[in-house]
Amino acid sequence: MSDSVFAFLKIALVFGIVLGLGFWQLWVLRRDRKRGEAAARAEGRASRETPSGRTPSAE
């Protein structure tokens, strides 16, 4: 194979790795953000409960 083919393959490989890692980081960020929001909602519900486990409106 010629040098130009190897150069293209090298650039394509590097570009593919960088693009793949970028999409992976975005996916992880979105996943963690959803987990954080779910934890905040659960914590908010827990803080509104009375020691008996009921919400104040249910008493």
C-alpha cells in the first residue's frame, strides 16, 4: 500500500477514536445528570416526610 493510504487510515483511526470518546463522555454526562436529578427528587420526597413515614398532607 502507498503512504497516502496509510496516512488516511491513521487520520481516520485517530478521528474515530476522538469522536467515539467525545460521544461516550456526552453519554456519561447525560446519564449522571439524570441520576443526580432522580436522587434530588428522592431526597426531596424523603425530607418532606414526617418521622412516621407519612407526608404532612396525609396526616
